[in-house]
Amino acid sequence: MTVQRYHSWDSEDDEDGHYVAHDDYAALLKERDAMAAENARLKQSIDEISEAFETGTDGALATAVNEAVNLTTPATDGVLKRIQAQGVDNLATFAGKEYQRFVGDKTLQRKWKGIVLLCTDFAAQLRKEASNG
């Protein structure tokens, strides 16, 4: 999810702004609530494993562990994919600066350009995976 941030004194985008658009805010709340529900399920799963372990029933412990291992966390996975995409974007930005540094050296520029393109494609793939959740 991309969130547009603003300062209160103008309506231009600003990555350090303190305000976000209402639709972005609503989407962030929905995403946060989904992650909170997933984390609650994970915590409950840990509690069930602990209880089964303390009671000493192998069958209950095996069931609790099996259920915990098979829990899905699509909201959390989506957020992590978007965070990973931001890291790849940072690498692409770094590679772009390196590309500029080697003006006149076609071989090195070609290598850095390849890295930029690879990173851009990979970040897009991560974002697509995040949205398909």
C-alpha cells in the first residue's frame, strides 16, 4: 500500500508529512486490524501449545503444534512483502546513483543499469505478491 503524506500547511506530497488522506488512513486501519487479528491467533496458538505441554498429553501437544505450524498470516505477509519492496527500491536508487557516477564508462554503466532494472522488476513482483495476499 502506498500512503500519500501531507503537511497541514499545503496539499503537496511530502514523505515526512504528518497527515494522510482519509482513504489511506482507512486502509491503514484495516491493514492494522487484520495484522492484530493474526497476531492474536498466533498468541492463542502459543498459549495452546504451552497448555498442552504442561498437561503432558502428547496428542494434544501434537495437535496444538500442528495447528500453529499451519496458521496463515496473509496480512502480515503482505506488509512484509511491501517492506521488502521498499528495501529493493532503496537498492535500485543506490544503483542508479552508481550508474550516474560512472558516466563515460559504458561497461560499468551497463552493469549498474542492469541492477536498477532487476531491482525495479523484483520490487514490482513483491508488491504484486503483497496485493494478491
